[in-house]
Amino acid sequence: MRFPAGSLQRPAVSGCALAALLFVSASPVAGTLGAQSAATLSSEARDFVSVSDPVVVLSHVTVIDGTGAPPREDQTIVIRDGRIAEAGAAASVTEPAGARVMDLTGKTVIPGIVGMHDHLFYTAAGGREVGVSFSGPRLYLGSGVTTIRTTGTSAPYADINTKHAVDAGQIPGPRIHITAPYITGPAGGGNMAELASPEAARRFVAYWVAEGATWIKAYTDIRRAELGAAIAEAHRLGIKVTGHLCSVSYRDAVDLGIDNLEHGFITSEDFDPQHKPDICPAGSFFRVGVANPTGDTAHAVIKKMVDHKVPMTSTLAVLEPFFPHRPVTEARTLETMAPEVRTAYLAMRAHIDSGGTWPFTSEMLKNAMAFEKAFVDAGGMLAAGVDPTGIGGALPGFGDQRNYELLTEAGFTPSQTVQIMTANGAKILGVYDKLGSVERGKLADLVVLDGKLAADPAAIHRVTVVFKDGVGYDSPKLIASAKGRVGID
């Protein structure tokens, strides 16, 4: 995200800049959807497995199943050969002979989280940008994120190779849907593809479809002609397009046929009185941030999206660290950062919380939340993802979990929030028939939480076991293996 020159006061820390705000992406190749057994895993991956039995019973647990249904107490789930064989009231489910039975009284099970904006790179205060092919997959899986869409990449072949390594069982990690490199307009800068013509857009899409991408990600300076060409070519070849937009308004993007929109309110140029087609004006974030999120413009934008069935991705976790006096310095986040990243981040946080001049106001975050709530209330489909960029406070996996608390703060019920973070993402990716809810016959991607999530949002952080394909991974061990590594690899 771009800022007008000189608009942000920086702390007296070398390189502490905000140039990396919301450096978002596109999406990846569909992950393998056949169940992956523990026997197919490498010794490195098996080291994190705590449950490998062919038949497992999760008994006497509270289930929030991802469908939007209310939490159900005293449930039993039977996992057989990587799939959910039975799920229902404990009194009505027979425990198979010889199964491993796990008494989960006092715990909650939700579907595996589907992270819809979960990069395999990370940016941080100080201008750092690094790939996280080591720490990222471990943190995502350990946090209960069993499927991700990369939604933009700065190193596409690193992402593709990481996906292949996970699919082959060589390393632990989530299912990965691959996005192509970003597309933007001429002079968009950085490591993005600068598209100067519709023909260039079509060539780009065709190349990356051949390489295995299933999503294209448009960025802030893309123009309508090139975006429209990219969308048409993507659809012709059977893939989809999402966008972190600025030069193109949400309503124009919907008219062009876009499949998904990232970040919600703050990137909707429909709200900027200075918006001109095909131009991303300096300072738009701050003008949009204080606009009315539920007024006439909001109604028109939401109606257009709902009528055309265009979903939106919430990324509240990456926004939150930019706002003063928010709970964004928890111990586990700081411990997981590389030491120099932690130092730069804390210096930035001190500056943000100091009470000096700072352009991000609490009103902006509240407006972003209000727009997402209004969108869902009007019938829109909302998904969620961490976007581990900005100033570095939203880490892979940890930020996905934080989204649960932020979405409940926005006014969603526990069941709605779980649905947003699981089933809705699976539907957008086209894999809801295979995963995304706790239902018989689906792949056993399940997250065991210590506590009653519906009553205690913080329980989302207390993951004990993450089942992917019915294989149970030790969450604390996965997370511990990444300690001090985010910002390095």
C-alpha cells in the first residue's frame, strides 16, 4: 500500500519504514486432496506427528462445524483412513473396536482453518522482506491452518517447490493453493509484472496457468484494460483472479468479472472522493479509512458485490498493528521473530503508541470492521487470512488465529466467525466438497482447542492437535520449531 511522501513520521530506528504495508498477492495450485497418511511422511515430518492411528475417536468434545450451525456439546467424531467417518452426539456414535480414543471433554473442535491471504513471505519494520518456506508452513499448520492460498508471491518458484515438498510429505505444512506473481500497471515497481497492454496480460496469465497457478493477483496500479484482459484469459483457462486494488474501484472490478476482492473497506477506491479511473492516488488509504462504511456508497458497493456473488477477504490481523494501543505484542509473537526483527518491531510499536503524530486512527479500524459486518449481513461471502506483511506484527498462523478475535470484535457470532475462517474459504477455492466443515465423508482436517471457544475467543490460540488428512500434528512442537526464525527463513 502506498503513502504520500512525508505523510508518516518514522521512529529513530534505522530503516523503520512502512513501505511494505499490505504487500499482498495472488493464489496457488490446488493442494493434493487425497488423504496423506503418516506412513508417507518423511522422518522430518513424522517427528511432529502425535496421532497416526488409522482409526481415531475424538469423544465428548464441543464442535463448531463450520456450517454456521450453533456449537454442539458432547459430540464424538470418528476418523478413519484420513476422513471423517462419523460425527454426531456422543450417545449416538459407536466407538469402533481397536480405535484410539481421545477424551476431549472441555475442548472444542473446529474445521481446519482455510487461510485465504497467507503468503509464504514476510515483511517487517525496517523494510525487511524474506521468504518463510521453513517457518511459514510450520506456523500455519501448528496454528490450525490446514489450507492456504498464497494470494501473491515475490518468489513463485519457491512457493511452488514448498507446495511440492508438503504434498510429497517431505515437510510439515498446510495444503497450498498457488498464486502467480503480482500483476500491476506500468511503473508499478518492485518485483511485480508491470502490464502495459491487454496482450501482455493475456501472455502473463497463460504462462502462469501452465506453471500451475490457480489464481492471479492484481495489485494497486493495475489498469482496467489490463485487469479485464487478465480476468477474461484466466476464466478462459479455468482459473480465478483476486485483487488488492486502488486504481480500479470495487464496482468497476466487479463489472470486469473479478472473482474475489482483498482487504475489504480500506482498498475500495469507491469511497475516495479523489478517485480517477486507472490511477491510484496518493493518500487514498487515509481518505477511505474515514469514509462512512455503512452509508449510500457502502450500500451500492455491497449490493454490486452481493448481486454478482463476489466474495471478500478480511485481513484485519495485518491492519491491527498499525493502530495505537492494540494488543499486538504477545510474548509468543515476539519470541517467534528473529531478534533483529523483534527489535525493529518493538521500536515501531513504541512510536505508534507514543501519542505523537500518527495518521492511523482507531476510527479506521472500526470502519473496516463495520463494512465487513454490513457486507455479511447483506448476504456477502466473507473469508479471512493473515497477510503476514505490513510492519511484521501479524505472523503466519498466529495472525489467522487473531482474525477470530477481531471478527468477533466486529460483531460476528462464534459460529459465523468459524464459518468465515473455514467453510467460506473452502467454497471460494472450490474444495468445499472435500473439506472446510466437520461433516461425514470429508477429509479429516480438524483443530483441537483447549477450552470452550464459543465462550472464550482466546481459546483459538490454545491449539493442542491439528489433524490434516486424519494425521494429528503436535501444535506446540511445530510452533517451537520456528522460534526465532520468522524474518530469517
